[in-house]
Amino acid sequence: MMSPAGSSSDASDADADAVRLTARVFGVVQGVGFRFWTMGKAEELGLTGEVKNLDDGSVALVAEGPQWKIHELRAWLNSDATPGRVERVEDSMSAAEGSFHGFRAR
């Protein structure tokens, strides 16, 4: 299997560029399987974190992993491939904290 261009894909390399994505997703994103599909996409990418519904109808997401995989998740969140209807995504990036084991929907 080929690794991404310029990457040796070692576990030590993955830790070196690990980042945290903190996002809020607005639109029609509750009651449409959004959390389930987001968890599936994050697991497919090998990310850790969590996704949960908020009282205002938005969805909160925290994900950690290699920067290129986090960018892939961000692109997916902003695409037409998500369930429901995403109106906007507010997100920020920071250094990974390593506080998650696996990815869960709450």
C-alpha cells in the first residue's frame, strides 16, 4: 500500500505532526446521523476524539491525529458528503493533547 507523497508513515512520524481540531458544525446536523457518520470518517482516518450534539442544535467535534488526516476531516466536514445540511463550520487547530483513546459519539 502506498503512503501519502513524501511520508514514510511510521508511528513516530504520525506523533511528530499530531494536531487537535476543535470544531462546531451548524445547520441541519442533528437527527440525521451526522455524529455516526462523523465518527465513522474519523475512525476511517485513524483519528481520536469525540463528537456530540449541543443544546443549540449544533454539533461539537474534537479530533486529534496527523495534520494531513485532520485536514482531510476538515475538508469532509465542509463538503456535500456529510449527512444533513452543513451551513457553516467554525474550527480551530492547536497542538494535540493526547487525551483521547479511540473516537466516540456522545
